[in-house]
Amino acid sequence: MTVTLAKWTIEEYHQMIEAGIFDNRRVELLRGEIVEMSPEGEPHAYFSTEAGTYLIKLLGDKATIRQAKPITLPNNSEPEADIAIVKPLGREYLQHHPYAENIFWLIEYSNSSLEKDLETKTKIYAEVGIIEYWVINLKKRQLIIFREPSDGEYAFKSTITEGTIHPLAFPNVAVSVEMIVNN
């Protein structure tokens, strides 16, 4: 017997949200599949909040920092990145969540979700051309940087624990790794 999973479109997913099907549940849509999100532990909540505050101060009005909010991608995905650094489009986001072309880069904080963030989400983000994706491994206190999306993969991957990093979208901005990973 072959098992076939039901795949959902973004429109169908939004209808389920409107109907209240996911009330009191933390889920996201990944390639048409509804996936439960891991509970957010204290270190995850603390570090992602502190990093979001730091990035708001660092980037000012160059970008909007969205924390734990959906982004809408054309591969039937609507993940909730821990931090999405997006174009400051203001009220346009009343009509839609940020699309791939609105995203400067994404950051995920990972403890129990490390495999999903390094495997599944990396491919989803590369497929749609998100130019930069950072994963913070909370267990090892490492920043893993993915760049150069090509054919559904990132061609560049680097792991660092200190120093500064210049995001591709803002080459004149120096982001302190310490402030992102260990603040």
C-alpha cells in the first residue's frame, strides 16, 4: 500500500487559519505540508529577542525586523522565521506577508529544530532565491551562514563563532557575531 500525503496550497492554509483550525497550535506550512513547530525554550526566546532588538538599532530604517512572523514563499511554504530582515514596505504588509523578493535575509535560532532548520528550511529558502540565511546553533553557540542560492541549494556555507559579518544586502553594516550568538 502506498501512502500519499495531502499537500496544501497557501490559499487553503490561510482558509484553515481563518476557520480557527490551528487555534492554540504552533504550525507552519513547508512545501505544502503543515508542520508542528517545536516549543520555544528560554534560551531560544532570549537570544532571538535580544538579536532582534540589536538588529533594529543597527539597521534603523534600512529594514524592518519581523520576529516570529510568517513569510510567504512560492513553493507553497509559509514558515515563521525567528527573525526576518525585510524591506520596509510599511502598510503593504497588511495585504500580504513578506514575499521572497522582500527579504534581505533570515535568521533561525535552533536547538531542538536544528535538523529541520539546516536541512528542510535551507532547501526551501534556497529554492526561492533568498540570498542569505543564518542558523544559530544554540547548543554549540555557532553562526552558520548560507549564501549564493543555486539550483535549490546554497553554494556557500560558513560556520563562525566570533568577529563580524557583513550581510550581503548591507555590505557597509558590520553585525557582531557575539551580539547575535551570545548576547
